[in-house]
Amino acid sequence: MKWFNSKQKLAKIRQKQLKTLRNQRYYQKHRDEILKNRIEHYDLHKK
């Protein structure tokens, strides 16, 4: 049973790494748009 738990843990870690990579790639591609939206959003709520 021990090997099963460690395999599960490794799979979970791997999934998290993949998710992080996907998020980083997405952010790099859409950085300008994201920052612009963030600034607009901030300006709306500042008033």
C-alpha cells in the first residue's frame, strides 16, 4: 500500500507543476492585456 500512496503523491505534485506551467505560459502570452485590465479594474474601484 505504501508504494501506491507515494505514486499518488507524485502524481498530485506533477499535476500541480503542470498547472503552474500552464498558468505561467498563459500569463506570458497575455501579459499586456492582463495588466491593462487590472489597471482599468483598479481605476474603476478607486473612485
